[in-house]
Amino acid sequence: MAQQRACQEQDDRASKVTLSTMRLRVLPPTVLQDPRMESLNLDRNKLKHVAGISKLGNLRKLILSKNEIADFPEEIQSLVHLEKLELNQNQIRVIPEGIFSCLPRLKHLRLSNNRLSALPKDLATCSSSLQYLNLSNNLFRAIPQAVLELVSLQELYVQNNTLRQLPRELFEGRPLKMFKANGNPLREPPNEVCAGGIQQILSYFSQLQNCHVEEDRRVKTMFLGASLAGKSTICKSLKQRQVVLVSEEERTVGIEISEFHIQDFTFLFWDFAGQLEYYVTHHVFITPQALVILVINFQKYQLNNGIFQELVGFWINNLFMRVPNSVVLPVGTHTDCCTEEEVEEKKRDIMSKIQAMLEERRANLAHFINNLESSEESEFYVDQWDRLKEMESCTLTILNLVPVNCTNYWDIKKLETTILEHVRNEEIFPNVIRVLPPVYKEVEAAIVDTEQSEGTAEHGIMDLNHLLSEITRREHLSHLGTELFRDILRYLHRIGLIIWYEEIKQLESTVFLRPAFLITMFKILVRYRLVQQLESISVDLLVGEHATIRDQSNWVWTFKSKAMLCQRAMRALVKHQLYLEGMKDVFEEMVGHKAQKGKLFSLLEHFEICLEVRHAKDLNPGAREFVPGKLWETTQNCREAYYLFPTYLNQSEEVSERWGGDHLEDLHIRAYFSPEIPEGFFQRLMVKACSFYSAHWIAKVTCLLICSGKPLLIKENNQKGYSYIELRSRKPAQRTEFQFTWDFFMAIIFIIRKLSEEWPGLHMCMKAPCRTAECPAEFFWPDVDDKNTVTKEEIKTCGTCGHRFRTELLLPKVPSDLEVPQPPPPAHYYVTSYGTTSFGPSSIHVHRQSILDK
Ligand SMILES: Nc1nc2c(ncn2[C@@H]2O[C@H](COP(=O)(O)OP(=O)(O)OP(=O)(O)O)[C@@H](O)[C@H]2O)c(=O)[nH]1
């Protein structure tokens, strides 16, 4: 009761009551005794009903999110002053008629994460008031008619339903500013158009008007699998309709891309190189909604777990994490090198082991969910529970394995037939068909034509305006406007036909007509045997770059010992490769010169493949005062830039020395990952974290950051069944320093969380190990969001050793005696990619580009 009172903020004019996370099963009668109440927040409780709520006839805001409501509370119809209603994350299936017609002032309605498939017709009576509607994560197959009548709607969210079509009327005649529909099997407009936003959708519909609609059947097909599995062989043989045996010298480096047609389908083949060194670039190119052909060399395959893990398990795990809804067709090659019985046996073994993996994943998720549900404090874990539930609802579709002998064309033909059968199956591939206005197809054809014309350079890089002028030379496209052209380019970028990174400032007017060129660029620096590449740069080329043989030895030494390349070394490497491939003309554009960095550097930084390391030792005496939220100038440094490639790091002594060993007293937490930490994840985390904290030391699986003289250690441990990233800092000497230390931890945790969003099938949870030496227990972290400090409790008791600890030793928490007399403002933590990080009440915007551009 005292707690309840503590959460009540009384005001002379209005009353506002917050009763979040209180394990309430019924509304406390005292709450219903204040008819003047205007705002009631009951989120994260265990409410099934809110009987008596009609007594609060003055409510303007009612939050019932994250409860256990299955029947829509009909008493809400008495709350005629209601402006904001949130019922998200409940289990509501039906909303009866007659509620919304009583709520004429309703502006904001959040119904996400329920089981709704329809809305009552009378929602339309809110048409002049309702501005915000969130229907995401429900079961809608179509946009309800009532929504089309909401003419004041400004924000509409319908992600993760089963919508196939969006009505044109939805985008016309209303002030819609924000619309999100990802995660639906949309054909009209296709997802790739919707991702471009309202303007692009509107333009799409206006193009669709009065013209013959065309259906495009296109499948992005990704060939994955270990090295020398036969990926390129299958890819080339399918394309050329004959047996093409690829020699070992022709091994794929990076990724190869090709397009071809089988019957009415267009296939875009992405052939990924199998060597480990290239995995770091995979996150750039492995995209959802594709058919994955997982190629397994049957000659190498043995019936033991080690080989299964290497040739199959590794890939299945990666797909689980990165594109958990994919369709995977396993293909066994080299069957001519095995007996028929062996082929059958291996096929059975692989399929059953994959099924066991699917089962294990299901069991793991069920176990995590069960843990949260059976916890005494389950209301503290609602967000984690939701995310697990979402993960449980999507899984890989594994098709039946096809054994092939790639030296026999009939087997290739058989594979082609199987692929076609599968892509025609709408149950498996609801997204294959896209309804497109003819101009989309015409521009695509013109671009392919331009790309293949003799005048186009080998690298296929073209300026946006030049490309437009090339396209509009065709009579039927002479009226193509810039905006429509950009919309179509965005669409073609999303389907993978071209690459156009309009979000990277330096590349906004550059179109890569041949995506493979970009990969050629990546592979120059992200490749196996990079040292040999460095060593093989010729003397002439060195001289041309004003470098000596001694410089070259220095580059090799710096790379071997520190995984760093200086700008000149990178220039020389790129020049070496581009000259070999006959693409001299693009060299300067890609690598730039001293004053202006080339496009390659923007790409590497954008994809967090390397970290720019400048030896900026001094503070800039001329810099303006640091003001949170404003751009802050760092010292301008004319010394040569170095780039650190964390993938190539191989020692960790220096970091261990600086850190000086773990102490029992350290504040210490772990982020656990299931099924494992994805390849390249930790390296990217280091690049991101070190971009924020300029004082840092990086090594193979560990990294030390310093902020305001305080060190924080980040360590990776990636073992099957025990994968975690550990954060450690020294226990603050003063109690007043806890806020700073936890803010530092939280900044890194938010970077980890932001990064992990790129792996939608990855489960991450935070735990703090018990502080008693040898005690194996861990404390689960409750949900962390940007509104709440993590917990209200003062003391935590270990269930295993029985010791009691002050909460601030385990979780982000300001010691309570410091809150008196003046409580600190609530901590807000927020990180968007590189851009912004907030610590407590202030925030820093990191404009990396502005530092680089100088
Ligand atoms: N006998 C036989 N040889 C095959 C078969 N499939 C592929 N090969 C050979 O196996 C070798 C490797 O094939 P690739 O297609 O280059 O393998 P990959 O998976 O693309 O390899 P990476 O480029 O390293 O990722 C080549 O020499 C092919 O000719 C097959 O079914 N039978």
C-alpha cells in the first residue's frame, strides 16, 4: 500500500496514477475511488479484467499494456473522455461493436501484439479524432474497412500480420505521416516498395492506375555451404543449362551474382564463397525472403557430428539467427563419388540431424519461455517473453534433400525441376509474386541493357544522373521523372539487382550496376592470405604510390602484429588488384586521395568492417565547449589514418596487461546468446564501441574501453551452449559513482542490443553472476527499456548461497540513500547505430563522418 501511494502523483488539477509492475490481478478498490483521475497506468501486471473501471469517467489516458486480458473490457465504453488507450500485449481476439462509438475523443489506440483478425465497424466513428493506430503483430489478413474511414490518421502500424494487399485508398486523402507494414507477405505493393515509405507507395499506386498490371515472379537464391562443396558448379550449370565443371583455381572469392530465367521465373543467384575469411561480409548480403540452397559435398560428408557441424550445422545455425523464416533446400553433391547406399545413408543422416537441430531450438525456446513464466516475478520479463514468443512462431522450412551428381546434366535438370516446384508453391513462397506497374519492368530492362552495353565500364559504377540520362534516351522512357526513377532504383536495390546506398552521404549519387564489383572491392581487403597480397605488390606500383620496399615491410609487420593497414597500404592493395582486373579507371574514385577519402572507406565504415584509428593524442585547444546534442570538434589530425581490421587480430596480451586481471569485487555482467554469438558480431561490437570511446585497446576476443579514466572490459566467450559477452568494471570506490559505472555498462549493452536486432533469430539475455566466490548462481536481469531504471528493489538474495547483496552491485541501480534528498532524473539510455548515445540525462551525438571529412 505504501508502495502504491509512493507511485501516485497527485496534482491539484488532475490526478495521475501509475501502478506498473505490481503483480496486480484485480484493480485495487482505492484506485476506483478517485473519479477525478485523468490518467491510469496499469502496464505489466497480471490483470485479466478491469471490473469497475467505468467509475473513472474522467480518464483521458488508460494504459493496460502487457497484462493477461483476453476479453475486451466493455466498461471502457463509459470512459467518454478517453484520448489514449493502450491494450497492447494482451490476448484479445475480438473487440465488440459499440465501444468506439462512445469514445469520440480517442486519438491514440494501441492494439499491437494481440490475436485480432478484425475490428468493429464503429471504429469509423472515431474518424475525426483518431490519429495513431497500432495493429502490428496480430492476425489481420486484410486492412479492415473501418481503418479506411479514419481520415485523421497520421500514424498506422500493421507490421507482422498476414496482409497480401494494401488498398490504395489507405494512402489517399488523409494526413498519414508514418506507415509501417514489414513482415507481411505483401504482393501489392511489394515489401520492397513499402520499405520506401508513403511517398513511394503513393507513386507506385499512381503508376498502377489505368495500366495493365504485370506480375513479376522473382526469387533471390543464395548458395551457401562450405568451401569446395560445389556451389559455383551448380550455379553455373543451372544457368548455362549444361554441365560446367569449375576448376579449383576458379574458386569463388567473395560472392558472385548472376541472373537468369527458368520458364516464367527470374532467378537472381548469389553464390557465396565458402572460406571463413569472407563470413564477416555475409551480414551485408544474406537477406530474408530468399531461397537458400545449402550445398553439401557428399564425398567429404561423414556420419559424425564434427563433420555435420562443419558442413551443415554451422550454416543452419547462421540462418536461424539471421533469416529465421527462410526456406532451405539442402543439396548433396559429388554423389558420383559415393555408392547408392552411402548417398541414402548420408541423406537420412543429414535430414535427421537438421530435424534434431530444429527440435533442439524449439526445446530451448520453450525452456527459456517456461523459465520466464515460472519466475515469481514474471511481470518483469514481459518484453523478453514477447520476443521469445515471436521467435517461437518463425522457423526455417527445410525441404527434402536433393542428391546430385554435378557431372551429369540429368541431375542438374532434376534439381531445376525440384526448385521450380518449390517456388511455385505459394504456401512456401508467398512473396514470390510481386504486382508491378509496367514502368518498373521497363526501367529494370533498360538498366540491364545499359549494364550490358559495350560503353559501360567493367566495374559498372555509374553516376545517378548519368544513368537517368541513359535511360531516358529510350523513347518510351523519355518522360521518366527523377523522383519516379529514384523510387524504382530503391526497389531494384532492395531486390538485389543493383546496389545504391543512398543513405551513405558519399555514395548517394553512385549506382553499382554490377553488385559483384562491390564484393570485388570488399574482397581486396577482407580475404584470406592478405599478407601474401601485401607482399606481392610490385616495386613499380610501390614507387607510383611514393612508397619503398621498407614501407612495404612495415605494412606487413603492422598488419601481422596489429591487424592494421595504413591508408597508403590500402591504396596499394586496391591498386594492385584493380590493375590486375583491368579496372584502373575506378581506382581514384574508390580510394580517393589525401584530402578526400574515397568511396571504399565509406563502405568499409558503413558496414563496420574496420575501425579508423587516428593517433590523436592531444585535445583540440581550439574546440568549442562541449554541449550535449551539439556537434563537438575533435582535433584535426594530419597524420596518416590507420584502419584496424578486428577479424585479423590474433593476440590479447596487451589488453590483459592494461586491465590487470579480474578482481572478485568487479561489477560484472554477462550477455548470453543462444544458439551462439554470430560470426563477426564481436568484431562489429568492438568497431561500434570504439567509435564512441576514443580511448580503447582491442585484441582478438577482448577490448578495453576507458571513459573518464574508468576502464570497462568487454570479453567474448563463444562455446557451444555457453556463449556470452562479459562486461566488467572495477567496483566504484564511492557510492556516488555507481550511476556513472552503470551508465557506461548500459551504453555498451544498448550497442549490443542494437546490433543483435540484425539477427532476428538470436536470443540474448542479461545475467549478473552471484558475487559470492564459487557460487554458480546468476541473477536474471528484468526487461530494460528506455523509460524504466532496471529495478526498484534495494536488496537481492541469491537463491543458491543465500547471501544478500545491495542491488546496485548486480543491476543498474543508483544506491537509494543517494536519491534523498534530491532524486536523480530517471536514466534514459538510447543508442542508434553510431549516431547517438545518451548517458543519464545528457546525450552525445557522434558524427563520425564529420570528423572523417575534414
Ligand atoms: N566429381 C564431382 N565433382 C564435383 C561435383 N560438384 C562439384 N565438383 C567439383 O568440385 C570442385 C569444387 O566445386 P565448386 O563449385 O568450385 O565449389 P564451391 O562450393 O563453389 O567452392 P568455393 O568457391 O570454395 O566456395 C570443382 O572442382 C568441381 O568441378 C560433383 O557432383 N561431382
